[in-house]
Amino acid sequence: MSNGTCAHLSAITTVRQAKRRECAECVKTGAGWVHLRTCQECGATLCCDSSPNQHASKHARASGHPVVASSEPGERWLYCYPDDGFAEY
Ligand SMILES: [Zn+2]
Ligand SMILES: [Zn+2]
Ligand SMILES: [Zn+2]
């Protein structure tokens, strides 16, 4: 993970928080997840790359939505998939 910020991260002024503490895709199939991420473009909350289904990164690739925030309590950071960018807030 690089430490630089990119234009996508710089453009975030208000961080979207998870509306529900569950992966919107995993709940449909009864799958489990490890951590949750919230898309900063559309607000979808999906599972991280440590989870079996990696819905957050699949969503980022399929939709072109670059930035997610951690949905985990106490974690305040953003991640940009295309730039591998990381920023705390
Ligand atoms: Zn970026
Ligand atoms: Zn999932
Ligand atoms: Zn999205």
C-alpha cells in the first residue's frame, strides 16, 4: 500500500459511512465476510479483499467507483483501488 494520495482521494470532502453493517452481496447468498468497505461513489457497503468473495474490489472494477472507506468501527481511512492510494481522515 502506498502512502500517497491521488485526485480521487483529494476529491472526497465528506466520507460516506455504512448504512448497514453487512455486505450487501454476501447477505443474498448467505456468505461470510471479514471486513466491510463503503463505496464513496454510491454508498454500497461490501466485503474486503480478505473476505472470500471480495465484493468491494469487484464492485470497484465493474463500476469504476475508485474509492472506499473502511466501515469498521474505529477505522478512519480511505483507499483508492486504481491508484493503490491510502489516506486517513
Ligand atoms: Zn485514485
Ligand atoms: Zn461480500
Ligand atoms: Zn459504488
